Amino acid sequence: MPELVGLIPAAGKGTRAYPYTKRIPKGMLKVGGKPILEHLVAIQRDQLGIRQIYIIVGDLGDAITEHFGDGSRFGVRIDYLQNDAIHRGLGYSVSMGQRAIDGPFLLMLSDEYYQDTDHSRLKDVTVDGGLGFCGLMETRDWNSISRNYTVTLTDGRVSRLVEKPRQHEGDLLGTGTFLLSPRIFSYLNDALSRTEGAVDFIGVLDDAVQAGEELKPFNLQGNYVNVNDVDSLNWANFLKRSQQLPTATISVVIQSLGVEEGLPLLAADFNEIARVNEVLIVVPQGTAEPEWMEPLSKVCWLEAPPGVTEYGNMIAYGLDQASGDVLTVVEGYYSFYPSDLSKFLAYLADADLVLGTRTTRQLIQQGSRMRGRVRLAHIVLGKLIEILWIGHRVRLTDVGCTYRVLWRDSYLDIRDRLKSSGPEYVLEMDIETLRSRKRLIEVPVSFLNTNEVLAQRYQSVGVFFGMLGTIIRKRLGID
């Protein structure tokens, strides 16, 4: 049998996932920090040994070609076929493969995410004289079937395919994985010759089956998500993040002046948390390392470069030096319980950034100063962000809380847009997370003591209006 090649149509507009797909194709939406297309390339390369992949691109194809290039960075060769007639549907995109493919090929749709699936078993089957195989999964989730397609099996062969069935017709969910003979191209060409409009690929497969072609089922095991809207994208990310989280390395970045009274206890408590891999205490240049650091094996005293002395740019420096898959930010005063880290991790599979909130009355201790006007100011700013970015379905009450946890790849995606050196830095982090269509969740944390140094510097009317100005500029797209 000729060497198997891969074909991935990725020219569609992805209108159901709008506005996430306003500037990128649906296949470039990220799951677990990587584009869906990258996950598909990995399956073809690692499970099936495919080294030649053809990707069909459309209007937003530059995002794909710039990311993958010739494929060498990903251990494959990638060539691109330009589709300038995406109005003709998936059938037309698949038909473009005949320009380069003359043997069996693995077709995978660019908006489908697979996790822990057994595609490798396709190495054990051959197309022979038939049309090929279609990937199926058994499921009780009728809603998923109704958004994809289903099949009827007769004597171990596919005897009927129905796109987006309206009535419950069994428990077989049709996926976008197909191992096909190049003979499929003749059926696509025939269908395309009869219309100038869109050609339904599943409909063409059904026509071929009704004409006597042999299409066999291939039952896939594992997790599968057809990423066709925001909710399905979130579900795919939850599956991937849940898989990543148990083994993810965790860095803690402590913004400090090196003299805070509670700093030794804070560092020691984080040092004792088993899940934490490193603790970076970022201090101004020339701040001597104290003796209490010696027994703390995970803790590193990190002097910031000259000129990096403000709250925001010290945090930024620490995040850039951290090596963890998960990044934790906290201030050097013992204002928060290190043990509250478990609260953040409990929600991290559902979010790119988990933000602490100090506005829950029962968790604010006496003497913390997080009361009255200060608490109200944070709530007002949070609600303003909710209103201005209302389509992002976020709920905020404390945009300036230092204590937060985020995925490293999420930070890298927004890093270059975080420009503030002062207290607006964490506010920018919140907003840029939303602007990049990432998920932000707020969780209540205990607030013990006010950091007196930070309070004197930043707890003022001027800082409030500075944050307000940042919100307005971000919403207007000025920054």
C-alpha cells in the first residue's frame, strides 16, 4: 500500500464560534495552550507515522501557514492548498486534495479535538478495494450526534449516513476522521459538477454508499469534542487541562521589598507545599539575601534588574524567570494564606487565569483595611469590566488582588500586551485575558493583613482613576 498521507481541511469561516474566529480559523483555536490543528498533526505523526500532511486553507490561512511553516518544526512536511471558494462547502475543500494525493489518505477535520484516542489502530487496516473507513464513537449524548452525523450499519458495513439527524437514530456518533481511497474524489467531482453551491461531504459519502461502495466503520475510543462554539471549546480545554494539571509544575512569584515582616513565614509556608516546585522572591537590586533563606530548598532570592522597582514590573520580571507550567503570584507581606493555593488549583482546569477576590466579608479579617471605600472601589472597577466586556460572561469583584494563578502558556499569550509597571499591571492581566478570549474565574480568598508599604504607595484616589483610565483605554483599543 502506498505511504499514507494526511489531509486537513481548515478553510471554513467558523461562524458558530464567532467572535473567537474573527481573526483566526477555527483550527487555530487553542486547547491546552496549543491550536487544535497542532493536536491533529501530532496524532497523524505519532500514532500513524504520517510524514506528509496537506492543509486546505482559506481567507485566514496566514495564521496557519505562519504557525506551521513547512512543518519541519513539528517533524512532518506540510504543504498548503488554497481554497478560494469556501462557499462551496466541505465537499469542495476535500476535493482539492486530488491535486496532490493519488493514494489512501487520512482525513481529519480541523475543528475536532481528540484526547487519548486510539487512532493508531488504523495502521492495522487497509482500504483495499473499498472506499475506506469512517471514525465512529458510541455515545448516549444525542445532542452531540445531532450536531455531527450518524450512520446505520448493515452486516458490518456503513449502509447509510445522515448529517445532523433530527430524530434519534441510535448511539453512533460520526467523527471527522476518515481513512479513504482516492476514489472518493470522483464522487466529489460528480457532485460539484451538478451545482455551483455548497456540497455536503457526508451527503456525498452517503451517495457513494448507496451506489454500492464499501465504507466500513472504525470505532474510536477516547475523548472527542467537535469544537463548533464557545461552550464546546471550553469543554475541550477542560478535558486537556484536567489531564495536564496533576503533573503540572508550579512556580510561585512573590513580589517583595525584602523587608516585609511576614515574608519569612510566607516563603516557608509555600516551601512546604508539596505541589510547589519553586518559589521566586523578587526584590529590588542590591537587597541582601537574609539568613532565614538557607533551609528553604525551593526558595530563590531573585534581585530584579536596575530600574525594576515597581509593583507591576517586579511581578513581570518574576513571571519571566519562572519555569513552572502554572504560575502563582502573591505579594511579600503575609496578606494571604499560602494554603489557599488549593482553591485556585481546584478551578484551574476550568480557566486560564484564576483570580483571588478579597471582597467576601466572612474572609476579610479585622485590621486588613479591605473594607468600606477600598472594597467598594474594587467592586466598582470589576463591575465596569463586566459591563464593557459583557459578551465574555465574566463575573468580577476584585480586579486588583495580587494573589492569582494562571497557566504559563496563557501568560505568554498576553505577555507583550502587559505594559504597566505599577498597580495597573494586575488589572491589565485581567483585561488582556478577556481580550484574548481566555477564561477567567474569581475565587474568594482569605485576606489577613494589609501590606502597609503597598497601601501607602497605591491605595489612593489617584491609583483608582489610573485603573479606571486603563480600563477605558483598553476598551477603546488605545492600548
